[in-house]
Amino acid sequence: MNFFDVHSHIFPPGIAGKVIHELETYYGFRWQGSGLLDDLLRSLRTARIGRSVIFSCATKPAQVVSINNFIHSLQSQYPELLTGFGTLHPDYEDFPAEIRRIRKLGLRGLKFHPDFQQFHIDDPKMMRVYGEVGGSLPMLFHMGDPRTDFSSPVRLARVLERFPHLTLIAAHMGGYTRWDEACEHLVGKPLYMDISSTIRLLTPEKTRKMVLAHGTGRILFASDYPAVGHRKAVEDVLSLGLSEEDNEKIFHGNAEKLFNLVLPEERKIIPAR
């Protein structure tokens, strides 16, 4: 089985420890990885992951350019292994120019975390960004939070209704801790869902029902590293008891089609650094 992970966070060495501490405090559990490159590579190697999408979100406009450069540098070091997503901030003024630069850098999508970036998904100023991106770059959104309404499922549904041509990925099966709302507003809609940070909270039985209701052709394997190690993420998906055909779609087939990147038949063993 090949594995294409679409959801790995990575942080620059100077701030990784601080970021992990803040994330653990916010979410209330210990994260399994450090968010550093060496640890990411170890986690991928241990789980025999063939490719992973990587990203980091700008919580301030001034961080946008440096983060995009950082992700591009890592993708350039490991082009056969790492697929970079860029970042934007809702208050970044010249977003059309940065979107063009993101494309020129060869980054393959955009990642947004509305709760940490402090914007509503359907905010009018973000609608301008979505219109500029169009269908050229997939956009992955953190979805759902019990304490805020920035990333509620209904807000992404409104964006999809206005821009049906967008390629959207709703992380955490459309709504971390808000899966009833995800079922109401997103399940069955023409968008992708990634399966990260869902199974251990929602239970395998309920996750399986959501996956089948949405359609396995639009579910993407995702780890949410460093919250979870890649091996544990693989084990969680296997616990759903899906067919071999459905597992092939979820673990790599859907992502290969989405990004037009086919993994090699042989599992790639990542050399230790």
C-alpha cells in the first residue's frame, strides 16, 4: 500500500518549540512530534509514507513571505517526498502578487487556519482572495472549533455555493468536534475532506459512516502531524474496516489525482539524515 499524507505541519527551528507548547495548551493534549524537519522525516520513514503535503500558517501579515519561502526551501530539498502549500493572511495587502509568486515557487495549494488567523471563512475580504485563487490551487481549511465560529462548516458551505469551481479541502472531516454540523452542511457536497484528527474523537464507527456518506472518492488520508505520528494515522484509518479499493483511494489514489502526482509502486524508504 502506498501512502500520500495531505496534512503535515512543519515549523522553523527557532520557533517550533514555542509553537508546539501553544498548540498543546490550546488543544489540551500532548503532541507526538516536534514539528521539525528531522522529526517529520523520521515519522514519514517509520510509517513508509511516500509523500506528504507540508505547510505552516501565517498568523500575521508580515509572516506570509518568509513562511512561503521556508516551505519552498523544504520542497526543493525533497521534491520527491514533500509537497508544499503556501500561506496567506486576510490582512496581507498585495495578495494577488503573492498568489502569483506562490504559483511561481511551485507550491501546490494554500492552507488556512481561520481560528488561529482570526477570520471567518466567509468574510467578504476573504471572498476576494478566493476569487483570485480560482480553481488553480486547492485550498485546505482547518475546520471546526468548540470555542469559536471562525471555521464552522456552514461558512465553508457558503463559500462553495458562491464559488462552485474552487477546489476545497475541509480538514478533520469538515469540522473538528463539530461533525454534526459537517454532516448537515458539507457531507455529500463537491469538496474533499481530509480524515485527520477525527477517528480518535468521533469513533471509528461514526467516522466510517461519514466517509461512506460523503463518498470515498473525495476522502484524503491525513495525519495532522505533529499532533499525531504518521504510523498512528495509518492505523486509525485501517481501523475503519473499509474495503481494499476504498483504502487505495483514501491512502493515495485520490491525492494522486488531485495533485497529478503518482507515487512509485515500491514504497519509498526515506534515508535517515
